[in-house]
Amino acid sequence: MACSEITARIAAARHAVLAQTELLHREFGRVKSEWKADGTRVTAVDVAISENIFRELRAQFPADQFFSEELADSGAPIPVTSQFAWVLDPVDGTNNYALGIPHCAISLGLVRAGQPAYGVVYDLSRRVLLHGGPGLGAWDGERALRVNDKPLTPETLIGFHSPADKKFLPLADAVLGQFKIRGLGTATLHLAYVAAGLLDGCVDFNVKIWDLAAAVSIVLGAGGEVHFLNGEQFPMRQFDLKMPRILYCAGSPAMSARLRGLMQT
């Protein structure tokens, strides 16, 4: 990858996300919300942030592709054909955001040839920008990140989202019986907090690619691993708003191995 290509996109991504934080904070806990056909909540802020970020990036990188959770549903998967593509969740944790619970984030991921290249996540609760990518390092504000690689203990903290599909309850129980659990209501922050060393690992049964595209890159940049347990997600070959839920675990190499062992299907 040409250094100038990725460097320009990293700078643009950070600027585009930070430009939306004033709107994000201003409407926090105040904005009205509606429910989409798929049962998920959406607000005018989700839509505005999606449009604003993509307008800014598209002006600089018109050959790139742009995918958002709030993209109008075309009714069919969209093939990934460009060298660079952006995957956005304008407000991950919209339920929290609408209700005034501060665990929510803007999540902007860049993929190159379908593979994670860089991620930018704005954490509303801590007012900090997390960003990074494989081979490029990772940061929490100005602090360089590294996943926790300390020995696993009963005090180890795992980010967790209970499975919507009850057939996965035995796998969930296997994890619940081993570690302390934190459920924040945002898959993006669970995974980003693994990169930041705030959580030792995370498990989710319900996410979609827009929840993860940014934070996967940050975890990889921080020396961690992300393992998909019901089908590889990268290289990303298409964007599908109706895609099935993703089952994954993440953490340091040791944590990832432990979680995979507990969750063998």
C-alpha cells in the first residue's frame, strides 16, 4: 500500500469523525428515535452523521466505496469492487444514545482489498478518539495501545452481549462461568476497549460488519486477535444490510485461544 494513500485517508477519517462530535454530544439523550423494519432504533443524528462523514470523505476520495448501516436498502448485497472502502456505523449503541446512556460511539472503518486497514472510533462516554490499524499501531487519544496479555484469572473482564439466537446459550454459559462480565450495549466499544486494555477480551453473538469494521483494525493494531466463529468476514466481498449475525471473540492471543476453546461448537 502506498504510504501516501493510507496516510491521507487516516487523516481524513480522523477529521471527518471529530467534526461530528459536537452534533453527537448536543443531541445526546434528547433526539427522537424511530424503529426500523429490522427492529433496530434509528435517530436523525445517525442519518446526519452518516451523510456528513461520507460527504466529506467522498469529496476527497471519489473512487472509494462508502457503506453505512444507514445506507438506503437496495434490496440486494453490494459487491466491494474498489481498492478502498469505508464502513460506517454513525452511532453504535443507538439505544443507549437515545435514552441518555453514555456508552455509544461513532465507528468508521477503512478496508483495502476487503481487508481491515484502519479504524477510527469516537467514544462519547470518555470523549476520546481511538484509532489504529494492522502494522500501524493503535492509540487511545495520545496513548499508544497494547492489548492486555497478563495471565487469565477469575478477575478477568470480558465484554459480552447475550445471544439473540437461543441455540447459542450453551456457548454463552461457558463464558459466563469463567470471567467477570461487562455489557455496555455497544459492540464497537467492547472491541475497542479490548484494544485499549480496558477489557481483557470480548464475545458477541449478534453483531453485523458495520459494528466491527473499525474496531477490528484497532485491535489488530494493538497486537490482539479477532476470531469469527461462524464464517470469516474478511476479506469483505460485499455489503449486505440483511447479512446474518456474526459470532466472534477477541483478545490477546492467549485470551482468544481460551475463548475459542470455551466456545467450540
